[in-house]
Amino acid sequence: MEANRPNQTAAGDAPGQVEEAKKATAAAQAAKHLPEVRLVVLGWRWPGKSLTANTILGREEFHLERAAEFCVKRETEVQGRQVIVVDTPGWFSTQDTPPSYKQELVRGASLTPPGPHAFLLVIPVGMFTEVDRARITEHVSLFGERVWKHTIVVFTWAEVLRTISIERYIRREGKDLQWVLEKCKRRYFVINNCIFGEHPQVGCLMERVEKMVAQEGYYNPEEVEEEKKPLDENSNPAREGRELGARPKQNSGLGLSKAMEVDTLSN
Ligand SMILES: Nc1nc2c(ncn2[C@@H]2O[C@H](COP(=O)(O)OP(=O)(O)O)[C@@H](O)[C@H]2O)c(=O)[nH]1
Ligand SMILES: [Mg+2]
């Protein structure tokens, strides 16, 4: 199985792509070996966020538990770099995420000052639906639109692909998954969570992060908060009225049926 396959999209079909490829090459050359790499792991529940975080750290630092409620930060030295990983509780695949969980998710980005170098959006290889795309958009957007510039999709459960290449899987899976990848400028990485300890895949992932940082810098949560402020202030006068208007909806049949939904695995 080819488990470790950093994004190498074919370039050269269109002038735009050539430019992109040139920029990527320049960034790769300029990419600096970061002495410290700060990562936040995102995704819905159970696709392998905690296990991926363990694979990266090369140690069993994070518990594999379905009911995680809080972000957990761990760090260790990996191949000459100090790597800090924040594991997040994740969102429910189909059920509404309670506001407290969303707050906790956002808090994850502030645990690695001055801000994460990368968000790793963990997606298990398998069926990817329109709902998955909507849930990802909803939750990733909690970090502001600019978060996409700092996000790499990390595919887990890649062993199920057997002989199918990841590129073919992405093509076959269709527009929803492709949309997510486009949002991340087609940055993706296939991790093999069956391999533990010394292995080139972690170094390759770190290089992918360094390349992205050379292109995009790191994610600064304070800047995002600043961006949000004027909106919050402007929306204050209307807030009370809107909340009142929204109240009956919370008791509607739809709200109830959603509240009764159980979290189901997406694949
Ligand atoms: N075979 C296989 N199992 C995985 C992989 N990633 C995660 N798992 C398993 O899936 C389950 C959920 O993983 P976990 O990391 O706790 O998911 P989280 O809720 O996203 O943190 C655990 O039993 C893991 O051992 C993978 O890439 N391959
Ligand atoms: Mg977990």
C-alpha cells in the first residue's frame, strides 16, 4: 500500500496551473525547516484524529475515545523539530453540534500561541457525502474564512483503498470531496496509521506543512478575532430582536428530531 503520498498535483494543463506550480516550487525552495511545528487536528468524530495525532508524535499521547469533550495539547520532539499537536473533540457527523463544543473547537486554535502553522482536517477514505461537506464547511468556518489557507486534508483509513490510487479515489468520490480539496488548494496527505514510530511519512508531512507556511504564513487567531469584531459590534443592536424571532424555531419539530438523532459513523 502506498500510504504516504503528499499532494503532487499534475501541473501544466492551463496557464493558471503553470503559475501555481511555479509558485509552489518557489515556496518549496524557500520553505524553512521550522524548529517548532504547531498543529491542530480537526474533523468529525471517529475518523482517526487522535490516532493521527499519535502517529505524528510517535507516541500514544491521545486517548482514542468517542466521547472526548475537550481539546488536548501534547508536544514532543520529532525528527529534530518540536511538534505541538492539539487534538480536538470533533463534531457530530449528522447531529447539531452544541454551542459549547463549537467554543471548545475554536479554543483549540488559541492553545498554540502565536497560532497554528496548520490545521489537519482528517477525512477517512470512504464514502464522502454532501452532508459531510456541509458539516465540514460549518465547522471549519468557525475559524474564519482564512483558515482554509492553512488547512491540509489528511486521509486516514487509506488501507481500504488497496490498489486504487488516492487520486483515483478523489476523482471517483465526486464533487463534494473535490470541493473541500479545492478549498485547501488541493493540499492533502495520506497517512498510514498502522505505522508507528520512526518512519519517513511524518517527516514528509512536516515538509508539507513547512511548504504551506512558506506560502501562507501561520494562522493567527487574534487577527481573525479582530476581523470578526466590527461584525459583532454592528450586529449588536439587532441581536435581541433576532434571538426572539428565532426562538419558536428551536421548539419546532425539526429541532426535536435533530436533538434525538444519534451520532452515526459516516463510513
Ligand atoms: N484501520 C485503521 N483504523 C483507524 C485509522 N484511523 C483511526 N482508526 C481507528 O478508528 C478508531 C477511531 O480513531 P480515533 O483516533 O479515536 O478517532 P477520533 O474520534 O477522530 O479521534 C480507533 O479505533 C482507531 O484505532 C486508520 O487509518 N486505519
Ligand atoms: Mg479523538
